[in-house]
Amino acid sequence: MNTFSLRNYDTLTIEILDTVVKHLGQQELKKILISMTESRVREWESRLLGLSLSEKIVALKEVYSTNDTFMEIEDTDDSLKLIEHNCPFYNIAMEQPILCSVTVSVLTRLLGYQVIREKSFQNGDERCVFRVLQDHPIDPDTYRFSEEHEPPKF
């Protein structure tokens, strides 16, 4: 019988990330996150070929977490948002917020528009809201990874 809880996995992951930073530096952790971003983009981009922006966001919601009732899409005339009510990496992201830059970078690359996180669990918002800046297209061939500014911790 497996006696490890998810909490232990979170603790181990945080320890690994902290150890990478301690022994190799923040830049090496960033290189690992860049590699994760590239891997996810390669895995998902073929699923999005030929889709409209709205169709891409729906497909990414399903790829991100199939049938997750805690994830919603808000698509209005002037805004397109992916809203996450249940972060699968919450404990880790609270300790290493740079991890969230992977999600923002992957969404930006796959959607072809800059994505920002308007609200975040780290800021006490009880959700993350990823807004697609439809007036800021990016070149997916040159855009790689962008580190978010670290949100304040409570």
C-alpha cells in the first residue's frame, strides 16, 4: 500500500526545486522550465492546427484538465479568459511562483497571443485568471519563455 500523500509529493517537488536553485542557481531552474515549456508546446501544438482562437482555448482547457469542472472559459466581445478555480500545483506554486510562468508561456505560444495572469492564487484571489491579449499577437517561432514577475506572498 502506498503511504505517500499528495502533500508528500508536493514537499518533495518543492525540495527538488529549492535544491536546484541552491546548488545550480535560479538561471538553471529557469532553463529547466524553458525545457518544460518547449516540451508541452511540441506535445500540444498539432492538436490546435487550423482551429480558431476560441476553439484553441476550448481544446487547451480539455488538454489542461479533461472534464475539470473547476476550469471555465469566459469569452465575451472584448475579452477571452481561462479561469482556473483549482490549481493542480497549488502548494508548489505558492513556494516557487516561477512554475506558473510555464503555464503562461505555453498558453502564449499555443494561442499566438500574449497571455497574462490577471488574478492568482499567490495574490489571495482564490483562482488564476489567464487573459488572452488579442491585440498583442506574438510570433510563436521566436517567443520561447517569459518569466512572470513574482507575485507578493502573504
